[in-house]
Amino acid sequence: MKQRFVHAALFSAFLFVTDKAQAQYDEAARNYRLWRVESSMGYALPSGPGNKSGLLLSLEPKYNFTDQLSFGLRTEATALARGYVDINGNSFSGKAALGLSFLGTTDYFFTQTLLRPFTGAGIGVYNLVGAEINTGSSQPVQVPAVTRFGGMLRGGVEIWHLRAALEYNLIGKTGEIRNSYLGLKIGIVIGGGPLRYEEE
């Protein structure tokens, strides 16, 4: 019994020392800070006929898992006009309305220099509000509010604390209405910059 206890204590101590050593190694080998927040704004271009482009705002806190790989949570608001196409091919648009999305994201940076091109992806939930579209008839068309799972692919570049990205948000259709949109974004990065070590 005592021998098992000693073995368990030694194993626990080994794990503790190994964990501390690994943490010190990671801290010494790391070139960038662990946490960052990205704030962006831009232009949203919907893909379907009858839809009208609008503005977008996003906020994305991130954890730098390594110097070149990060994980984050993107919250994005879009002001888009959802559209409708009738059986004759005539397209109609409603008023701009607010949509929200919440995505888990990951980015991979190709370099560790001042100029850092990257590619990334995300998956999550898109909340699209309803709209009333006046088609010229006595009864307007009601476009329903929907919640859809979707994905996102992106690419871009960072220069110091400035960031520019092109993002395609792939969202399932509502009937014949296309919900996907392309985002052209520019923003700033708070935190996450290179570490500066002082010589002792």
C-alpha cells in the first residue's frame, strides 16, 4: 500500500515538474502574446438577386495557440436588405435589417514578420431577421426571420496592428432566397503583438 502511494506521489510530482518545464519552454519559445482582440468594419455583398449590399461590424477575441495558429470567437452584425425573386424573374428588395452571427474561428499565419498573410475558417450560427418587401401589389411579400448554421472561409493580411480580410460566409438558403454573403473588412488588432525580451 505504501509503495503504491509512493509511486503515485512520484508520478504526480513528475507530471507537475513536466508541466512547469513545458510551460517555461513554451513561454521562452513564444514570439507573440497569447491574447488579442480584432475589431473590424466593412462592406457586405450578398450573393442572391434582389439582395442589396450593406455594412458590417465585427468583434473577435482570440487566443494564440502557437505563434502561427489562433482560435477565436467572431461576433458580427450585418445591415443587409434581403431580396425576393418572383416566378417571372423579377427581383424585389426590402429595407435593410440587422443580422447577427456567432462563429468559432481559426486562423493560420504564414509568417512571423511585420507582414503576415493568413488564411482561416469558421463555423457557427447566423441569425437573419425578417423583412417585408413591397412588390407593387396589394399584398407585400413577407421574408421570414431564420436561424441557420453556416461556415466561413477567409484570407487576408496583417501589417503591424492593421488587418484586412476577405471573408465568404456560406449560409443555407431560405426557400429561393440566398443568404450567403461576401465581407470586405478592414480593422485593428489590440494585443497579440510580438514579445520584446530585455537582455539581463
